[in-house]
Amino acid sequence: MDRLRTRATATNTCYWHLAPGTWTDAEDEAQRLGAHLATIRSQAEQDWVWSTFGPAGLGANDLWIGLTDRVTQNVYLWQSGEPLVYTNWGPGEPNNATSGEDYIHMQGGFGGGWQDRRNNQIAVAGVAEIVPLGARRCQATANSVGSAAFVSARGSTMVADQDFTLVAGGASLE
């Protein structure tokens, strides 16, 4: 499955579909890629991420994003460090219905609206957001199990192969 998607933005942002697991597992995996779980800044970005990775896209019913209030209850912070300028809470959310609901995901039952959950309540797929810096581009190469494949995002163009794992660094297609 091709898990890398690009979105034509000023920064040529790339997003990576992460395997289902806990929020902390997903953030750890994103950091290994040189990224964080996705920061959602607008309705347009919300719609794009949900349509690309949700049920109509890659088929995930729920998606971890990089928002949490694990440090201070009801003070929501993006893992990227960016300010919280947009929210898309589902009906009655956030509600901390069960103690420790400090991790946010897009919820299929809310059409992608956000819901707070405990870290280990359910296994949820994640979306990592990779913002290229300078000459760095979104790149992918196979893990030790598969053969090499590289991806480079430039503008709205993407060259991709299937079944690869994103890594920070390495070579890119020019």
C-alpha cells in the first residue's frame, strides 16, 4: 500500500499514514520519520486529510492527529509546537468522558470531527506530517525487509513506488 501523500502547499507538505496503535506509538513513529503527528490548521486541511486517509481514502475509520492536553487538562497543544488556530470537535467533545482522555483523533462516527480518547483505548491509525526544510524533500525508502524505493515531492508532483517506509535523510529523485 502506498502510504505517502503530498498536498500542494507553500511548504510542499507530505503526510504519511501510520499503522494502527496508541497515540504515543504513532507520535514516536512520526518522530523517527523526522516529523510529528499532523497539525490541522484549517477546514481545508481537515477536509483534505480526512478525505485522503479516512474511510473514503486509505480506509481508516479513525486517525490520530498531533493534538493533546496531556500536560494540562483542557489546554490543547500541537506536538509541532504551532499555535492552536483551528478546531473541529465532534458533538459534545472534548469531554474527558473517561479519565485520561488526553489524545485527539479524527473520529469516523463524527465524519472526521475530533474526539478525545485515552492513549490505549483503541488502536487507531495515525497521520504524520512532514514539512520539508530547505533542500530537504519528502523521501521514502524501503525498510530492511523490502527493496529500495525513493519518493520526492516538489510542488504538486509526486513520484512514488509501493510498500515503503518513510525515513529522514537519504537521497531523493531529482
